[in-house]
Amino acid sequence: MSKTTPSFIVEIPLHTSSKEEMVLRKRFWAAKQQYNALLGEGLKRLYKVRKDPNFLLAQQLYKEKGKKQEAKEIWKTLHKKYGFREYDLYSFCKQWNQKENPLRIGARISQKIAKRVFDALQKYTLKMRGKPRFKGFRGINSIEDNSIDANLRIKENTLYYLGIAMPLLWNLKDPIHCHGKHSKHKYVRLVRRKFSNKYRYFAQIICQGKPFQKSKNLVTNSTIGLDIGPSTIAIVSPQTQKASLSLFADQLKSHTQIKQKLQRKIARKLRAGNPNAFHPDKFQKKDKHWVRKQGTNKKGIPLKNRSKKLIATTNKLNNIQRKEAAFRKSQHGKIINQILKQGNHVKTEKLSYKSFQKNFGKSTGFRAPGIFLEMLRRKAENTGGKVEEFNTYKTALSQTCHCGQKGKKKLSQRWHKCNCGVEAQRDLYSAYLANFVENDTLIVDQAQKAWSGMDIALRTAMSQLKQTSSRPMPASLGLSGSEFVVRNVS
């Protein structure tokens, strides 16, 4: 199957008996063991490549002008010599997939795990990510095939996997299920999710074509500007002269206090059940008083002893986090559909979400703007559009006016005011200017021509936000203080 063909995913629950769940539990455990073994072997081979004297020579050649290709050829030879290639890891998997092995998971599935390991190691060598970690207590929660007629096969509404059959629970009243059922299938991914203390299994069928589109979510082929903050989102479309500013995923409910109590409870039970894994407590003097400080974890000693109450508390915490993640994903989907209704060519600043995590950790972890942008990019491309990100430092939209003047603003200054008479909420105005950025440059002439009528649209968005704000709003919206004045926009 060509890699260029469009694809979409349909997730179908599986009907599994206790016997089939026992077999699947063993195979997922075997998949985790294979992943760890492949990762260990891959790291050994990578270290051998790096210890070779020719590796340092290749690094020096790569820095010299006109010798990059020569350095790449040396690296290619070293990878072949020490077996640090994707297909070398494929051959390493053969030992686990003999027919007499009761824990075999399938040759094609082992190859996909090897590909996952090699991709992680390759990004590590290119310094695109940190050192890959071994899978621990949670293990692997998804395995996939690379063909529809190999280890994971679908025949007559049933998923077959090495001797076990699991009926697919299609909902024929759901148009999304019907669309996926009658589309051409590429391959299947088997996923497990933990609900309380029990795993449930799902089949993610990767289909060829475009996903089903509901009539209420029609896409418009136009350009819009987007400004995403840690807790806010601004959308502006000059073509339709519409604008909106709102809390980002405002329907989400925080369970911070409940989760903190459960996390402290889990920490106490782990410490009580595994006393040998922690250093002894110490007493430190603080403000003329002796304070007891708990001992830290000892390196290399696993926390194996887990009581039934500890497992129950952990399941309760996992259940809350699972519900939060599922509801957040649905909220992201609703916002994306609203955006694509206004335009599928989205322009926004290229933000550093790592910086968001450092400076606005709780809000970023709760609303997940990075995951939202990835979903938006994927859905926009499926509709023939795209998400265009431009450099924040080169454009500096929050410091710029469409008259051409620039002036630095503090982060606490939430309104844009210029000597030319332009006055607008900061996030909305940045989203407006984003529509006229091309090749990391703001086209001032186009922004000036389109400004007629947009002043009213931006203030209408603020007035609607003021009317609907029945609960405390963050200061970043600019609703409080003397700066916000709702004018008559009729």
C-alpha cells in the first residue's frame, strides 16, 4: 500500500471472554519484554558504533565544509558493521516467533515493535529527543500489524489473532462505524485501556480514504488567524469579519485536589510496603525546630510490594485521569470543528510548549495546547488545508501595529493601544495580524486594507465574552481593570 494514500482510524470495541483476556494479557506482557530486549540490544550496538575511532572522524568531517556526504558514508558503514539498522533488529526478533513458543506475538507485530524501538534510537542519536526508557510496570498498551492479512486479520466482523477470535461490536446506527466498515482496510492496531481494575480491548482499524464528515461540520476553504495561550484561544477571520475569544476548553473540570490526595496516599503505601527501597528518615533544624524529612528512594531497587489497597487507589487515580483525557479530547475536537467551519488554512505563531510547561505548568498540563495543535494540523490536512506556523521573534505580532509602529509590551498589558488610534484586545489583535504573515513577514499593506470593519468585530467578541462570563475569568483575557470598555457596536 502506498504511503501517500490518505488514511483515517475507526475504533471498534471488542467482545472478549475471560479466556481470551488471559491470552491477550500474556501477549501484551511478552510485547513489553520484546520491546525492552530490543531496546537493550539497540543501545549496545549504538555504544559500539560510538566507541569506534571512525565515528569521531566522521563527526569532524561533518563539521567541515563540503564533507558531509563523506561523513554520512562512514556512519553508514559503521551502522552496517555493528548491526545498527532497522532490518538488523528485524532479524533479532526471529528468536521469539517460533511456533513452539507459547508467548509468541507474531512476526509482523514484532517487526513493528522493532521499528518503534529503532525510530526512538534514531531520534536519540540525532539529538531530537532524550535517551529512550525501558517499559516498566505499566508495559505496552498497543500493538499493531503492518498488513490486514497477517497476524491481526478481520473476517466477517471478527478479529482473529493467532488462534483467538474476538467479535467486533459494530454500531450500524453510527455513520462513522458504517463509513469505516465499508472502506478499504490497511491494517489493525490492538489497543487496551484500563477501566478501574479491568482491561478492555479495542480494535483501531486504519482505513484508506478520508474520514466521515458530519453535515453540521462543513469545512470552509479560507484563511483564519489563531492565537493560542495557556488558557485562552482567539480566532479571527477577516474574510467573514468574525472574531471570537474564549477560555481554551472551558468545559473541563479540574480534579486537582482529589488527585493530590490519591497521589499522597499512594506514596505513603509504597513507602510502607517497600521500606528497604528508601533511605532512613532524617531530622533537620528549621526555624529553631527539628523537622523530620523523609528518606529518598534508593537507586536500583524496584517497588515490587503492592498491597490490594494500593492497587485499588492507583486504579481510582488512573480512572480519573482517563476520564479527564477522554473529555479533553472531545473538547479539542469541538473547538477544531468550529475553527474548520471558518477556514481550513490556519495561521498561528510557532510557540514553545516546553516554555509553556515551565511557566504555566498546571494550565498547560490541564488543557494540553500542544496536543490540540497536532490534532488541528491532522484534521486540516485531511480537509485539504494546512496549519502554517511562523516565527514568533521575527514577526512579534503582540508588539506590532498594522500602521507599522512597534512597541514593547509587558505580558501583563492585555490591550494593544497605538498612537494611530487602534485599540484592541491583545490576543484578538495578534490573531488578526496572523492572517497577513507570509514567509515570517507581516504584510502591513494587506493588514491596513482589511482593517475596515474589523475594529467592530473584535469589540463584538469582547462584549460577547463579557456577557457570558458568569464565573471568574483569567486576567489574560483583559476583562478586568479600566482598559476594558464595551462600546456600542450596533
